[in-house]
Amino acid sequence: MNFYLVLPVMNKQDDLFMQRALQLAGYGKSTVSPNPMVGCVIVYDKKIIGEGWHQKAGEPHAEVMAIRSVENELLLKSATAYVTLEPCAHYGKTPPCAELLVEKQLKKVVIGAVDPNPLVAGKGIEILKNAGIEVETAVLEKECLEINKTFFTFIQKKRPYIILKWAQTTDGFIAREDFDSKWISNPLSRQLVHKWRTEIDAILVGKNTVQYDDPQLTARDWAGKNPVRLVVDHQFTLSEDLKIFDGKQKTILFHSQGQMIKKHDVESVQLNEKDFLGDMMKYLHQEKIQSVLVEGGAQTVQSFIEAGLWDEARIFTAPISFEKGIKAAELKNHKLVSQENIQDKNQMDVLAIYHNSNPS
């Protein structure tokens, strides 16, 4: 396969090539966890001659895929590789990419962000420099950090990246007094949520959401993998006949007391009541679950907010009002980072995304 994209001469040429590498990295969003998303382009004489991305955990990394796509390997000795994350320096399911770049005698390697994984963390750069390869770092670093925010949070904070999500009315309710919440957001908004489910490792809800909504918590309206289902039921009172315990997808029930559930593909985990969420984060880190979408209910979401255990909140506001009912959670230490309209033929929802200014 040939890649001969001729780019104009410009001062920010490195940024342009790294932007393409970022685009490639994003293709692995739903498939590479627990590995980071990585893209790589190889450039010779201002032309892209090879490109690749990490497509699935356990399969070849971006640098390998990019090199394989180069038709004339003799050009590699005079070529520059643009890679969104520092090439790995350790043997895992695949050999070190840094050593591959040395073997192919690349002239230069441009890196977006340094890998925080202690197994790499500068070692890949050191291998390249010791081999006489010119190395440049921090090109579009902010964007390269953002695309792998779940991976960086998991490594640095030793917990998953936590995303809070709910739909609310204009007067701030998520359900009516009888807990009925179907449907506040419009069909397009709900489809977007199913897309998000394919992009995260796990989805979490509390007892009331399971009891009153009996959700499946799967990605039915978008092609992709289903997340691991997490349920919080402190006293373990939920019926085993609910859809979430149907055995069709791995499900973990967190409780502080009660008997163990014994159903196919359902795991019971007892946590310390005094540090319930803290123990949960340790368990999820141990299980290599890097991202969690907390979908409800209000009490469960608020418990994460009070503990400071959230990184991002995605809130749909629909143009309807209940006047009374179950109030939505209230964010703290938050900043608005984006807002957009989600319009279908009957209703326009507003999706606001917030970041935690001081996450735990």
C-alpha cells in the first residue's frame, strides 16, 4: 500500500504530521485498552511514505504497522517517524518499538508525549539517542496527552478515569417522583451514549437505577464492544432476575455486606464500607479497568462527586420540565470545556462537558 501525500512547506510541518498521527491513533479508541492509543507516520522528503496505528491490545504497535506499510525500506535511513507516544522499551506481548526503530536506522523520531508507564518513562527515548537517532519531543504534547487521558490517569493516579453522565430537565430533575426517567433526552443523545459505551472499559450504576429501570447497560445502538457492568448495592438486596445479571456480559456487583451471588459471569466483590469508593478504585485498578462511565442514579453520582473521584462530566439538558421529582447531582470544582446542541426532528438537547478542576 502506498502513502504519497505531498504536504506544503510550512513552519509547523511537524505539527501537521503529528496531527495525522493523532488521527490514526484515534482509530483504536474502542479496541486497544488497556494499552494506550498510538499513531505513527513515517516521512521522507516531506512526503508520508508509511503510516499505522495500534489496532488492538496484544497486536503489533503503531510503529510496526507504519514500517510494514513502507514500500521501499531503504528510505527509512533518511526518514523521520512521527509517533504520538514514546516508543516502548520493554518486552510484553510484542518486542520493544524503540529497538525496531534503531534496527531500521531511522534518521529522526518526533514524539508527542513521554510514556508515564515506569516500564518506559524515558527509556525508549534513551535507546533511540544512544543509537545516534535524533529525537524531538513535546510536539502537539497537549493533544497527545488528551487522547490518552484515561491511560495517563490509570498509570499516574492508580485508578480508572471516571466519567459522570446523566440527562436532566431544564429545572434540574433526572426522574419523576416514582423514579420514572424514560425518556428525558432525545434518540440521538441516547445513541451517542451507546457510542460512549463502546469506548470505555466499564459502566457503573447504583441499586435504584437497576431496580427501577432494569437496564441492560450494553451498546445496542452502536457497533462495538460492550463494557463491563458494575453495580453498587451496599446491602445486596437486588433480585438476581434483573437484566444486568443475565450473564450475557461480565458484571461485577460491589457490596459491603450480604451473601455472594452465584450466576454465570457475575462476580461479587465485598468492600470496606468506611472507604467503599477507595477500595473500589483499588480493585478496578487491579483488574486493569482504565475508564468507567458512571450513569446513575443521583445518589451514586453524587457519592463520586463528594469524594472528588471524577474527571469528566457529560450532562444532557432537555427542553422539558418535571417541576418535581428526583433532583440531579450537583458538580463541585468543575469547569465547562465544551457545549453543543444535539438536535433530532422533535427535540434539541444541550450536551455540556465539564472537567474536574481538582480530581482526587
